Amino acid sequence: MKKLLSGNEAIALGAYLAGVKYASAYPGTPSTEILENLAKYDGVRSEWAPNEKVALDAAAGACYGGARALASMKHVGLNVASESLFYLAYTGVNGGLVIISADDPGAWSSQNEQDNRNYARFAKVPCIEPADSQESVDFLSTAFDLSEQFDTPVIFRTTTRISHSKSVVNVNGDQRVEHPGKKFSPDPSKYAMIPANARRRHPWVEDRLKRLGEWSSASAINRIEWGSKKIGVITSSVAYQYTREIFSEYSILKLGMSWPLPEKLIRDFASQVEKLVIVEELDPVYETEIRALGIPCVGKEFFPITNEFSLAVVRDGARKLGVATLEPVTTTSFATQVPTRPPGLCPGCPHRSTFYSLRKLKVRVAGDIGCYSIGVLPPFNAMDTIGCMGASIGIAQGMDAIGANSDKEPWVAVIGDSTFLHAGMPALANIVYNRGASTVLILDNDITAMTGQQENPGTGVTLSGTQGKKIDIEAVVRGMGVEDVFVVDAFDEPEVEKTIKQAIAIKDRPSVVIARGPCVFLPDYPAKFIDEVDDVKCNGCSLCFRVGCPAIFKGELDASTNKPKALIDPLLCVGCDVCLQVCPRDAIFRANN
Amino acid sequence: MNSKILLAGIGGQGVLFAHQALAACAIAQGYDVTGAETHGMSQRGGSVVSHLKIGDTSAPLIRQGTADFLLAFDPAEAYRTLPYVRRGGAVIVNSNLPNYPDERVRAQLATMGVTLCVINADAIARGLGRASAANVALIGFATTCDGFPFTRDAMRETIARSAPERFLEVNLNAFDEGVNAGS
């Protein structure tokens, strides 16, 4: 039976068919849907973890215990989990262990581009890369077999374009392979990495890498598609799809295993083609290694190191290489100017009042990763730094420690509920322990919103939808020793503003403000009225435009001020009332829905 | 059959549903399909572009200047994605604007031999009491355009299979009115 599956849906299916018993992840674009889909299958325990490192350690435990296990994350998630990856490279596995790394070339929804094939090289573990949804299913079984055969964790790398593209998969009934599970047999020399064991283990890791390379040279996971031998291209992942279309008449070595490289296969291929070309997205991983083998090739001088590939990019490089059959790329520009649609906080977003207040209070803001990163954009312009998950609180402590957190220009940290539980807690402990005096704003919208409303420990609901135990953020903060904790209704703008003011005035000890209000996409979002503008009272003062709501737009000019009056789109407005609260002329009112 | 269709609209207009319906119709007829949805960080109200390739299924994305059809659910998003359309291709747009598209664009498309079909699918959907059914009205309309890869009957059957039960009737009505508007 043929099914149209996204790469992520295919990975979930592949994991199920491979007999995975335990899977753990922290949501992160473009990886999120893998666990969401895996959770639908029986016989797999799928969990959201508070962060990627915890997810990988839990998967490691399940694999040590003998089950096939999987951890899934976005590329920067593997940074968080990298310490675990490195000890796992030494301990190896018992049941198979696969780590999904979904990279984001083009940084569609990430703070940086990074090529996680580098992690495979760095940690000396194998990396497998599918090029479409069918391979996402098939290669996952191979990855688990390989993991068990070579006693190693396996990185399974996708990119946004693989994870989120849909292609046809042949599904032939339920072929899940049940693995009975191998019992854990105590062996500290394998599982307990004290220095003496680690030193003994390292030569074994190096030898494993050699054996993996030999396996790869003989494996069908890499394949040669012979064409004209004037040019031979080595490629993988989605770059293979572009290559197949652009270099259609030439020879292609398509790598399914991108680390360690199949040296023998590459030498054979290179010796039979006149010119060797490497087409790889992001870093020159193959190119560097192939050059080091003494094999002449070209790559990054034609195919860029930055940004996502596309047919146009690969075609452009191929033309520069002299693939003469290609006509120049022509794009037609049209006589139209269309403004972009920058991301904005949704109508009804509980974060709106906080950013309106922060801008008004003119404080400096150390921001974090989540929907609220949008606070950096106009009209709020209320975020000065954004780094990675949990960074806001550390940045605030550093500013405070050197005296930059002053009465004149106070610094606050802004972090979401899920991000606080992910990496914010140790940073808050740092402030409390070292007697810092920062103000931390926790925007608690009761969900991991940016990746599409996933549950987290703060919501208390598990990935499978059962009731877990809810972690009380307020109690956590108090338990850490913060004495000044303010909880405020996020939809009450004047109260939010007053509370932030009150908290930043405390200059000799840390303070925390928890602004609580559900994400507008949650079923328990308080359905209110629709807000409307009184055309007579509104004089175009433009204050309500500063709440940055997509439902508010500019209408006709006011006769006295000559400024546009406000209008509210009844289809978009959900009646959060923030604009109503900031209007100084009471020109916005609740209309019956 | 080889056909490249680019779908463009705004988050919330049902671009993804349209993509899935067209893909399902192609698969039901035995064709291979590939495609991808692209969007930035935006949630509601952001630009959404969805690539659908039928028959030829190598790269998931359509290169600019090669799309056979542009199916645009919003007039501004149509402008933004026009460079994807090939010479001799077709642009099918939902627009509630007067004098759309702009004269200069109309002239440019004519030079390129691009067929232009504009329909007010929003008005059809609103008339049926469900504004969000405009996407299905546009699909119905598209089946009447020359060279569109799916017949009216095959497409209608797919919509009937894929629409949620409680909106089935309104969706089929929207489809039929889209077809009528094109006939």
C-alpha cells in the first residue's frame, strides 16, 4: 500500500517497525512530529523530556536495559545532549540506540545553522542520512541493526527538507519486528566511564570506527548510479535529490552513511570518473575528508557553505562547473511590491502585555527561545539578546554582576515556562546561590507553544495524553530560595506593568515575576468578547498599534489629528482586552460576540 | 503525467488541506507524489507556500520559472509567488479585490503566455456560511482550467473522502460552486 508520508511521519513508522520500545525527545523544529507520531503506535513508550540531554540519558538507560531506544531532537538539541553522546560513544549499547538529529539548513526556525555530521566525526560514531521518506523508514531498521552489531549509538540525521517533505512510502502491513530484549549484564568496564575504563575503551572506539568504514564500503546503504563518467558526484540527503535532477546524465555516488566514509568505495568511484564533484549542504565534511585521502575533488568553491540548498543553488554551481547542457537560470521579476508578513504574536497571545510593558518601562531585556522571541521585533523592540535555551537568566546574572543592572537601566531576563524547565532552573539557582539581584520574568502560557503546543512538565499532561504529575513552577522558584515571587494575570496589562516595576525596584536580592495566561490555541483559553473600536472616541493616537496585534489595523484618518484610527478585524480578535486596557480614551469596548 | 503545482496562501486558509487533497487525488490515480510545505516562524497569518510535484518525484521543491500551475489562495501571496510560474503555465487566484491583477502584471503574464484565472472564492464560501471553505471552491474552479491534472469528478471524490464529516456538505457545495464559476 502506498502512503504519502512526511520524513518525520516516516521516521516514526520506521522506529515502530524496527521494534523501538522507548523513545524520548524535547520538541524542536523540524524534529517535533517524530515523537508526536510515534506516540500513536502501541508497544512504544514515547515521552517528552524536559530537555534533550535528559531525553538521551533516558534512551541510554532503556538501551542499556536491553530495549531498542530512540532519542529525537533538533540540531541545537544535540548540543545540549552532546555530553551524553560522548560517553555513549565509549560505553556503546545493549539494545540498539538511535539518536535523531533534525538539522535546519537555512535556519528557518533556529538560532544558528550547524551540520551535525560533524558530531558523528567528533564523537566517532556512525551517521546515517535518508534522502526521502521511503529511506527514512528503511534506513532506520539498518541503523538499529548497525547499532547492535557494532555496539554503538547511531546518529540518524535529517534536515528540514527531509523531515517536512512528503513523499510516497510503500507500507506493507504491520511488520513490526519484536525484539525480545537483552538482559542487562553488569559490566562496569563497559558501562562505568571512570578514567581507567575510558582510556581502555578509546582504542576500541577507534577500531570500531575502522570496522564501520569497511562495513560501509560493502553496504547497499551507499549506491552508485552510473552515467557519463566525465563527472562523478558524491552527495547525500536532500542534496542528492537536487543532484539527481541537475546532474542527470552523470555518475552519482549517493551516500546513505555519511560517517565514517566508505573509503574503498570512494576510491573506486573516484578512479573511474574524470572529475570528482562533492555536492553537500552546509559544511565540507566529505570534501575535507576526501581531500585528506589524497583524492582531488571540487566542492565548496561551487556549492555554498551557508544557507539551504535548492535546485537553483545546485544548478548555479553546476553551471559554473561547466555542465554545459544547462541553460542559465532566469527568474522573472514582476512589477509588484508585496510587503513581507513578519512573524508576530497571535491575536490573544498572553505575552503581549509583558512586551508592551517592557517597552514602556524602557528596561533592557535578556531574551530566550520561544514564541516570545518575537518580542525583539517591532512594534515591541523589547529584547536585547537572544542566544539559546535558558541563556536569558545567565546573561542577566552577568550584567548584574558587573553592575550593569542599574536603577537607570535595569536588566531583566524573559523566559517561557517550558524553556525555564528545560535549562532555566540551573541558571536561576546560580543567581540565588551567588546572591545576584536580577529580575526573571517567566511567561507561563501553560504549553510549549512555538513548536505547536506540546505538553511539558509544567502542564502535567504526558505525550500519550495521560495525566502525569504537574511541576509547580512557583513552588520550584520559591524552593530555590527566591523570596520575592509575584504571580500576575498576563491578560491584565496594568497589573503586569505595575508588578514588573515593583520587581525591578528590588535591588538587593533576586525576584521572579510569573505572568500566567494560556496560549490562545489551548482549549481552555478564556473565550471572551470581540473588542470593537468606537469610531467617535478614537482619535488615532496609535497607542493600541503598539500592542502589535494582527487583529488591529489602520483605518481612515481622524479629522483632528490627521492620524489613522484603529479598526479591529472581528475574524481575528479573540477579545483578550489588552488593547482595550491601553486605550487612554476608552474608545475600545467589548461587543457581544 | 508530470505536473508541478505551487500552492500559496496565508496560514489558516487551508493551504495544507488543499495540498493533501491534490496529493491524495494523484496517488489514487497511481502517480507518485512529492512535495513540501515551507514557512517561517509564523503561526496564524504568515505566508505559506506548498510545493507539489506529481509524477516526477526527485527534489521536493519546485524551481522558480518551472511551475505548471500556481494555485493562490490570496491575491498578495499570488504576486509574491508569480516568479515560480513557467512560460505557458497557469495562475489560478482567489481574489476579492477589484481590478486584480494589476494591469502591468496582466500584461507581463500575457507576454509569457501564462493563462490567468481569477475567482472570488471568498464570496462563494461566505455565501455558503463558511468562510474557510474558500480553499475547496478554488480547487473546484481549478478543475475547469485547461490542462489541470485532475478531472472534476476525480477531485470531487477525493474532497468527499478527505473533508471532515461535519463540513462535508458545505465543502462539496463550495467545490460545485467553484466548478460552476469556471464553467
